[in-house]
Amino acid sequence: MIVVLKKDVTEDQINHVVEKIEKLGLKVNISRGTEKTVLGIIGPEDVIRVTPLEVFPGVEQVIPVLAPYKLVSREFKKENSVVKINNKVQVGGKKIAVMAGPCSVESLKGLKAIAKKVKQAGATILRGGAFKPRTSPYDFQGLGEEGLKYLAQVGKELEMATVTEVMDPRQVELVAKYCDILQIGARNMQNFSLLKEVGKTRKPVMLKRGISALVNEWLMSAEYILANGNFNVILCERGIRTFETLTRNTLDINAIALVKKLSHLPIVVDPSHGSGYWDLVANGARAAVAAGCDALMIEVHDNPQEALSDGAQSLKPDKFSFLMKDLKKIAVAVGRTV
């Protein structure tokens, strides 16, 4: 349920309404927009229905939320959310952010070399995996804390924000110590213990869509993070599993517009995982910008043939640079910038 407050509502009136709702055993989240302040109520709606909140000073309207996700919905917040990352960069708004770097952090020297090139091309967020969830237990699993240190060092030196995956609730504190954005991978989209844990931090979280997840299921997973107090959430479409076998995944371009319709959260698109082949990445990125994404995540490697993970879908720096120039033209055509 959502309580819409009047334009001229006072802080005392807001506190009074919040106190009344909390006494009923419900949780309240406050969203302050440019036009109005909205209260999102979490808990059994039958409890609140017997209390006429409309009569309280400062209350304009009480609206039941039909979607199962309350805080993620457009009903809770009409304006697009903008997630600010360490005052270095933001995801949301007119400018489309670009995250780029290797799938895995392999060495300090290699990471720094790639980071310099992607930054020169226009990327503002450095990606790189320190913990790698692999299908085979015998594949490279990442450098762990050593990789996190490399990522933090290079990000600081080049003044780039950083994003890396956290796989386990026990890793959250460690990863948050070094990294700016906590990535929840596709395999962990419904790891509710992990979602609750990152929800307790105030670090930005990028939630990837599960390999076979419905959009509603994806948004419900985001709701777990917001319900635990963290509103700095970015959604990431990275392709879903379909009956198609010629690509690694099927990039769901429809999901971009659909998420924008249903939710206020910004959305990133990962065309690298969306296809699994480097020569298809550029087309996926172009389509994502045209469809209205707020950011892109692209895998880049100096020597994809020698990459310890996902070399087949990684662009070489020169091709990434060319793509960035192309994306700027498309962004302008849809009223955005890169």
C-alpha cells in the first residue's frame, strides 16, 4: 500500500503518520520526490485497511499496490531513480554509463592495461571478477581478495568506479570493503539470504536477471534488497535461456522497455553474456541504447584467446573504442549521451 502525502506536508505530519503505521507492526519506507513525498507500507494490507489514514493531516491519498513488488514499482515512485556511485559516476539520468573490463581479474598489470584503454574510450566504471561462479569446479575460480585489491587499486589510480560479483552472504563485508558496486550474478538472483545481506549495506547493488527468470521474479528479487533498506539498486538484463542454441543466451530487448514501464529502477544491459560471441556484442549494445537502457556492461580483454574466462565474448580494446564512438551517435538520436 502507498500513502501519497500533500505537497505542503510538514515533517511533523510525516513523522506522525509513520509512527501510527509502525505501531500497527508494519514497516514504512519514505520516498521524497521532486513533487511529492510517498510512504511505502510493507506488511499485511488487511491490517492497514481498518485504519483510515486518509483522515490524518498531510495525507492526500491511500493507494493499494496491485503488483507483488511494492518499493520497486512505479506506483511507489513515479520518477526514474538515479543511483550515485561514490560521487564519481551515476547510473540513471540522461547520460548512459558504461562498465567495461575483463571478465576475471587475472593480474594487476593486465587489469591496469585494460582499464587505461577502456577509460580512454569513455568507460567510467571498471568491471572485473574476483570471485567467479563457474559451471565446472575445475575452471578458474578467481583470485579472491587479491583480485579485489587489484581492482580497488586500479580504480583509485584511474579514478574509475568499480563493480565486481559477490557470491555468498559471508563475502559481502569483504567485497564491500574494496568495491563500489556489489554485483549479484544471474545464478544468485534468488539467493534470498544474499539479497537480504546486501540490502543491509548501503552500497549500490547491481542485480542480474536469472538465466530463466521472469521479469516479475527479477523485480521481486530486487524488492528483497529495497525491503531491507537499500534503495541503491540497479537491474541488469544479461540474456535469458531459450530454445536457441546458436548463442549463449538470448538478449531480451523487450525487458528494457518493460522494466522502465513497471519500475523506477535504472537498468543495465550486458550484451557480452547476452550473446556469448564477441562479434554479436556491438549489435546488442546498439539495440540496448536505442531501447532505453541506462548503462552497458561490456567485457574487454587485450588477448581474448588467452583470457582465463569468457574470452569468446570479450571485445579487444580497439573494437570497444570503435563501438563507443558508434554508441554516442545512437544515444544522441534517442535524447541521451554516452
